Amino acid sequence: MHDYVIVGAGSAGCVLAARLTEDPDVRVLLVEAGPPDTADLIHIPAAFSALFRTQQDWDHMTAWEPGANHRRIYLPRGRMLGGSSSMNAMIYIRGNRADYDEWAAEGATGWGYDDLLPYFKRAEDNERGANEWHGSGGPLPVSDGRARSATCADFLEAADAFGLPANPDFNAREQDGVGWYQVTQREGRRASAAVSYLHPAMARPNLEVQTGCHVLKVLFEGTRAVGVQAARGSEVLEFRAEREVVVSGGAYNSPQVLMLSGIGRPDELALLQIAPVAESPEVGLNLSDHPTAGVVYASEEECSLKDALTEENLAHWMGGRGPLTSNLAESGGFVRTRDDLEAPDVQFHMVAAMYMQEGLLPPPAHGITLSACVLKPRSRGQIALPSPDPTVKPFIVHNYLTEPEDVRSAIEGVRLTMQITQTAPLKRYAQQPVFVPASDSDADIEAHIRATVQTIYHPVGTCRMGSDDGAVVDTELRVRGVEALRVVDASVMPSVPRGNTNAPTIALAERAADLIRGRVGAAESEAAAGAV
């Protein structure tokens, strides 16, 4: 018997397992469907796309997206210790103050920017040191990238020539501008949530980690969660929780687990012959993500990371340097495409390679990619159950680009990528178009976007938190209508923050651990005492 059973060893699950087991009297079981994070490719930053469609990937797909020419879009998600933090691009971005203050204003009390800043700082071990905005000494290494590709440096020069301001720290007072991204790495190696939080905690006798266990559903006695049922191969197992079950499966899998467990819309559960436990009218709804599109050029110069995986570069990587330490999207930035916006609506990712077919195919030549993602999309999708079989993948539709405001930002963002790539010194690599709009007209740019848009891997919102009755979880992340069950991951975010979502998920889980332990306010006290 364990005090807590955590479902999913992604970023949130790793944080929770580490923080809850700081109390030696608390027994925690962490259950993960995928394998341990032992594959070499996990830890080589530049190799992350080689993990796509392997045993380390949930390999989700959307349904036919109405705003993307009815294409199905590939949705990679980490299925291993560390979850998606073990196969992401490692960019450390928190989002904008406006994102969190909006959450709080709309009913997510306690989740405003000032509430979360101490948790960002508590988590962080920034190599630049601690200041008003950053922490040092936390579990999560945050570093300046060791690979500074020439094309990514030239993007910054071109953006400066184009008139965009430089920003040395997107996570400080201002988000606007362009610069080098900081990354979750230590000495050139990936610093996933598993590496940073979980592995140090696994030496504790009060933490048990089970890999290769696919959770089928939450078990209830009445309306109280008492454990989970899981499958390892053909063996069905039960794990009991004395205090709470915490679901940390992410924006796609967490709502699926809730619905399989009888939490959802009664008519839909009845059609699937799932016994209802509690009505939750919004579970699986409110799906939000950052759609991205841009331009790809081939180059006759050997300017990219196309041939970086060599024995020589592996030796350099072992020494913590060289091109394999690259996260591919080394530089980028944030812009407002209209003067009346309160915060940026587009984010650039400058990739030191041709990023082809959603990362599923190796680049055929040297080249560059500059993408622009819509930071505050209004479009909303949903997760649904196509079957009561827990091993069947959920139905997912994002409804990308089905709101006019999203299309407007996307068009202006891609237009900027076209203009910046034709500005010196970046222009020298952008003479052979591969995926580029036919012209600068709105119609041609929109057609290009709908034909090429993909995810930038930031799904949130499907178990929305809030104080209203429709919210799936309350502001302490407890599932409404039942007892002893919480959801802690990006699915509880009311809307997607402006930026990459791994750092916000880790901060959210840090605060959730304090909520579970009854320690809310501890991070603020630590900060005031100079502990972070």
C-alpha cells in the first residue's frame, strides 16, 4: 500500500514524486507506461526527433483537421521516464505575466504570475545565477546553449537589421525581442525532469517506480479514488493509494484516463458502456496548442546540422561541447504583429536544419527553417474516447486555425519569416525555397499555412482548473465530484501560456506538491529567506 499513486512519469509526475518523497514517512508509487530513459538518443540534445514513432513515443495523431486542409497532424508525446521532457527541444520559457494573471482573473485563484514566480525560481538552477527573476540551486539546470550555429547567429543579425529589438532574457521583465534561448541542459546533455528530479529521488526507500505499466483506469469505492488498475503485458495489476491518486498523463492522456474511469458526460459514457462515477461536462474539451508554420530553404553551403551525428561529434558531445549539444531551435524570439496587443502573439523558432515532414524524415540537404507559432490561439479542440478499450488511442482534434484571429496572427508571423530570411546575413542561406508561400499575398500565405501547419508540441487545457462548476478540477487541482483524486499536468492549464510549456508545467507541479503537502506559501518564504 502506498500513500500516493502517481499516474505518468512525465515532467509533472517526476516533480511530484521527488517533492512528495522528501517526507520519509510518505510512500509514493510512480507508474509509467513507457520504458526507463536509458536510450542514448534521449540524452543527446540534437537527436530528439530520432525518438519519434519509437517505443518512447505515444505517437498520437489528430483527426482530419478542418483548418488544415483536412490533414491529420502528427502529435509526438514522450512515453518514458521524463515524458516529453525526455524528447523535447529543451527551450526554457516561462510565458508572459499576462498569461497567469489572466488565469487568476478568470477564476484560477492562486495561479497568477506572482503566485507562480517563486515556484519557477525554486525549480531553477540557472547558470547565470540568482536574481529578481531567476533561481539557482534548484533541481532543474538552465543553461545557455553550448552550440551556437552560424545560421542561428545570422538570424539574430538579420532580425536586428530588420528592426527587431534584442532580448538577452525572455524570462525577465520583458518578453518581446529576439535572442538565444536558454535550455534545460547540464554540460551539453539533456536535463529532463527524470534526470533533474526523479533519478536523485529514486534512491529513497519510500519511492517506488514501475515502468512498462499502462494504467487502465482509476479505481473507486463509491466516489473515493482508492488506486489504479494497470496492465503490464497480459498481466492486470492493482495498486492501492491510502491518501490520493494523482493523474499526470498530460493533455491527451489525462482526460482519457478520467473518462475511462467514469468521469465525464453521462450520455457519452453510457454509449461506451462505462459505469459513471461523476459528471464532468468539460473533461476533454478546451484543448489548446500552439500551431506553427514557416519557411524552409535548402542551401548549397554546409550550414546546418544535417550531418552532425558523427563519431567525432559524439566524442565532442561526451566532453560537453560540439554540434550535438544543439537543441536545433537555438535562437528565436517574440513579437507583436499589431500595436494594440497587450503581449506578443507570435514566437519564432530558428532551426539550424531543414525541418521536414514534422521531423519524421531526415533533411535531404543542408538548409534552414524559420517558423512562427501563434502564441495565444483562440481555437479550441477536444479529446474523446472512440472505444472503452484503454489501449485504443484517444480521438484528438485541435481545430487549428478555425478562428479568424489565429489565422491573422499566423499570416503576419509567416510574412515576417519570409522577410527576415531575405535579410542579410540570413539571406545567403535562403536562395533555394523548399516550403515557402507562393507570394507575399495574404491568400498565398494562408494557403501555405493551411497546407503545412503542425504542432509546436504544447497541448494544454483538457482538464481545466477553475472556481466555476464547469471546471474539471478546482484551484487545488482536485477532480470535482469525487474524492482523493487530482490531476497535475498541463491539462489543468486554462489556456496555453505564451511560450514553450515545459517550464510552466514544472512550476505548476512544484506548487501542486505544496498544495498536496499543505505547504502553500513555502516557496515564497524560501525566496524571502534567500533560499532560492
